Amino acid sequence: MMNQNELIQIIEHLGADKIKFAVTDIDGVLRGKVISIKKFLKGIEDGLGFCNVIFGWDMQDACYD
């Protein structure tokens, strides 16, 4: 498993300006968003967030009751 410094080095070496950050919802569906590398690197230190609505949608993006 890579540590935080190794991850930062790899990202910086790639030279990209955006990254896709994703989590799985309660059904196992990958939900992601594209963010800037700058925001991602700041998030490694401060934490990254996702709107909790992704945990209230089913696989067809309909809200659970």
C-alpha cells in the first residue's frame, strides 16, 4: 500500500490538472466527480467530501423512501 507522500509524488509526476475522485454508494455503484489536482492535494491534508445524497439514491438515481 502506498503512503501519502508516494501518492503525491505520483500525481505530481503525471502532470495532470484534474483527477476523478470516487466512492461507492450503498448499492456498490461508483459515484465520482472530477476535481482539480490542487483541490485533491489539499483534500489529502484537510479531507474530501461528497454530498450525502449519493447514499439516498438507488441504482437508477431514484430516491429511497
